[in-house]
Amino acid sequence: AEDSESSDQSLTWSATERLRRKDFGAMDDVELRAVYHLMNKIHLELPLRVARRTYPAHYGHQIDLRDSFRSCLRSGGEIVRLRWRRRKRRPRRLIVICDISGSMERYTAALLAFVHATARGLPRGEAFVFGTRLSRITRLLTSRRIADVLQSVSSHVLDWGGGTRIGEVLHGFNYRWARRVLSERAVVVLISDGWDRGDAELLRTEIDRLRRSCGQLIWLNPLAGSPGFEPLTRGLQAALPFVDVHLPAHNLKSLEEFGALLGALNHT
């Protein structure tokens, strides 16, 4: 019985490991449902920012004069030990902007499931999707069932599966949403394959403006995991000089590595 149980566990681990490494675009419906469940287990730890408010600490960057004077009154007027205050550290906001155009069709469902899992784990984040126009979907991600979320998003977004105009989309984001959501040196994650039918110069201008408005700009690309991949599309060539990190997003393992990268930003 023990041998049988050990064998079952080994087979389960092997199947899960194969699923982690399989391309989303090659999965059937059963495998995608299994991946949706595993995505909820991805640990995302946002980088921290230094806040304005402080708290009492054994050491810090600022002397707490009030507390120091109070303590010296208890010791006959002599300052025996200085009291200190440190700045609080809070997680930055995570802003996800996901491409749902026709060229992303094979990956859209899986990547939106990842956005859904991310939004549930990080309640202060914001989520947008785009093709030729930008749509905010943060409020559509509240359901626990990914099938309901996909149905809501597809009904709400008018340009699902259409063309891609990344420059125009980023222009709209920069002028309508940036001041609302890019506080606290937010981390912006742009998910797209880089296929773009718009003006490359406009894309270059707007992604430069976006990069200067946020803390980090990360590009997740489902095509970047393909063997022999090179960033030859017009959109990628225009945008990559302004991107901090360009990562693959074609399978579960690549998304787990992205989660590890977010945590590592605290130590850079």
C-alpha cells in the first residue's frame, strides 16, 4: 500500500511538472482548468516603498525628540538613551495592462486567469485590457470563478480579438489613468506579443512617458519563450529600450519566475 501511495504521488508530481512547462497555446480545456487552479498558488510579493509615516524603533533615521525627553524625565533629567523612529515600508501598487487582440488569441484565456489570480491576491492593484482601445476591468475580476470573469470581460470589452494599437492605448492610459493609479512608484506590467498596427513613433513616445511615471516597467511576452525568439516586431523594437525587464509568459513556470522577480526587487 505504501509503494502504491508513493507511486501515485510521483505520478501526480510528474504530471504537474509537465503542466508547468507546457505552452499555454498548446493546452486543451482540461489542462487549462488545471492551470487556472495552479495559478492561484503563485506567490507574488510586491516590492516595498518607503512611506512618509514613521514608527518607534530601536534604531532609525530620525530621533524621536518627544519620546527622548519623556524618557530623560524618568531618569532625573539625564538623556540615558535616545529614542528613534523609522519610516514605514508599504507594498507598491501593481498595474497590469494585458493585450487581448487577435494575435494573442491562443494565450488570452490563460493570461487573463493570471491577471485574475493576481488581482485577488493584491487588492490594491489595477487591471486593464486593450486591443485598439483601453478598457479598465478591475471591477470585473471580483468573481471567484474564472469562467465568469472571462464571460464578463468578453462582454464588456468591445475590441476583443481585434487589432492592436499599443501607442494609442498607452497614450490614453498616460493621459486618463496615470495620475490616478501610478502613485507610490507603482510597478507596471505590460502583457503583449508586441504585434502593433499603430504608429511606432507614437509608441516610443508614450512608453517613454509611462516609464518615467512608474517605478518599474515589466513586459511579459508569450512569444518570448519560443525557441530562437528574437524581438523583431515593430512594436517590440520601439518599446524595449524603455522597458526594465522583458520576460516570457508562455507557461506556468515563466509566470512563477515573474513572481520571484517581483520579490527580488526588494533587494536591488
